[in-house]
Amino acid sequence: MSATAARQSLLWALLSKVVGESKTEALFKMIQVDEVFLTPDAVSVPRLVLAQAMNMVLFDKNLEAVPEGKAYVTDKLAAGEQVVFDHGALRTVKLEGMGSLPAGELSFKRILEPLGFVVGGVYPLPKLKMTGRAYVHQEAPELVAQFFVSELHVDEFSPSFQDAVRRVTKDSVDPLKAEDHALLQQLAADSALPFEAAVRLLPALVHAFGVHHPIPALDDYNIILKESAEMAWISTEGNCFNHATDHVPDVFKLTEQQAALGRSIKPQVEVSTDGSVRQTAFRAAQVKRAFRDEAGRVVEQVVPGSFYEFITRDRVLDQSSGEMKMDLRFDSGNAQGIFKMTAAMC
């Protein structure tokens, strides 16, 4: 990727309009961007370019929330290397009656599908009483970061847990406005948007990856925490990126290097059943979050926030085409191990 091609691209123009010139330059320096995204500046933005722009902003948003991840990326940039953004993950609640917010994965399916993503795999997470779905971009599956969207099955928990979750989520607000829905419908129909429409939609899409319910009651949080660290996390972090992931050549070697630096890297690498996907992560950042006590007063407590992950994927034989392709699959066992990084004590 030449600096000139990047600066003259539609992707650069879109990002600079939304996040500013200096931030755009920083994003391009930080994240590896394939030439497929560097189409010349134009009046129309293809969904592929809009998806890449959203992913780059979301990656940066996660990095700002995870100090160890930011320190790691700073080291990488100093060594003349870039991040290969593999996937981001978010958690949702499969429950009706969450204010105006759609239940579970539907709240993000309506965003991801118009952008060109399709479900590439469904992953049961029985230990967590959740289901994960991997959304992969149909036009450039190896180049656009995937989304691992998980749903928590509230109905599989105790009645007191279910009641607490309802109290936490009942006043959730849909982050997308009527104009956003209209633009997503236009994007779904045309696979592109006029430039100014894309400029309006991009911040709304990024905003959707956030917290959309009021401050939870501390009593409800404690009830939830006894049965599900994952739902407790959602209670404070909502639909924020649970983690962003760097695709690295050797996750075992990286684990040793980061441990030597004193960072909170997970010592055990999670290895998929067939061995082709290997993952580890930093422990979640510890953050102060607001709660309401019994008297309705706002109090603060330190809880797990987001984290930063690493993955190594092998190239494997695609049985349908006979070609060697990157193994884009996930693994339920790996995912359940990685999810533990947001437990209160991990």
C-alpha cells in the first residue's frame, strides 16, 4: 500500500470526514489495509469500504479502552509493524422487552447484513448458556475483520436472575434513529451509499457498539454475577466490543514475549479441536463503573472491561474449491476459554 494511494482513496476520504485527518492517518499507520479497499475517491461508497471504515474506528475504540492492548500496539508500531485486524466480538441478550432494543443478535444483524456480512458459522457455548455467530464479509472474507456476535440465553438461568436481567435491560434504547434505518435499507438494496449519506451513517453504526441501558442497580448486578460473569459484563459494558483481535504469525511465541514484559497475557493458549486456530489474550482491563445503591445513589465499583486478543490461523484445504484458504472458523472450546478473560477474577 503506497501512502499516495491511501491518501487518495475513498476509504481515507470517508474516515477523514468522520474522525478527522490526523486520526485517519494514525489508523492507516496502525492497521494493515489491503489495496482492495483503496478505490479512488468517488461520489458513492461501496458497502465493502464502509464496512472497513467502521471496523477501523471500532478497533481504535477498543484500543482506547484497553491500556495493555494499546501498549502492545505502540510497541508493534515502534518496530515498524502493523496490526492485522482479525475479528471483534460483542455480547447480546436474547430477551424480548428490552425497551426499543431488538433481542439478541438481531440488534446487529440489521447492521452487519446491509454491510455485506453473512453468518459463516454458529457456535454453541453451552458452559456459558450462550450461542455465538461468526459474521464474515462475503466479498473479502480474509481481508475484512469478522464479528463474533454472541447471545446470552436468559431463559436458561434461575427466575431471580431473569428478573434482575429484565430490570437492567427494560429501559434500553435503540441507538439507531429512523434516518439510520432508512440508510441501512438503502445500503441493503444498492450495496452502496452516496458519500454524504455514508458520512452520516458511519458514526451511528459505531455508536451502536455501546451501552444503551441506564445505570444498573448494584443489587441486580450482584444477583447476575453469581450466575453469569458474561451477563454481569453486559450489565456494565453493554454491546461494546468485548475484544478486538490481532492476527499474529505465532501466538505461542507472542505469549512468551508478552509474559516476559510483565503483561497479563493468558498463559495457556486455546487450541481448536483440529489445531488450526490458536488464541490467547490479555486479561480484561479493570475499570470503574457506576451503579445505583438501595437508596438510588450513584456509587462506583471496579469491574472487568474489554480486552485484547491474539490469534494464529493456519491455511487449510477448502474441500469445495480444492484451494488452500485461511481457516476463518472459530472453535466453541476456544471461545469459552477466551470468554473467561472478563471474569471478575481470571
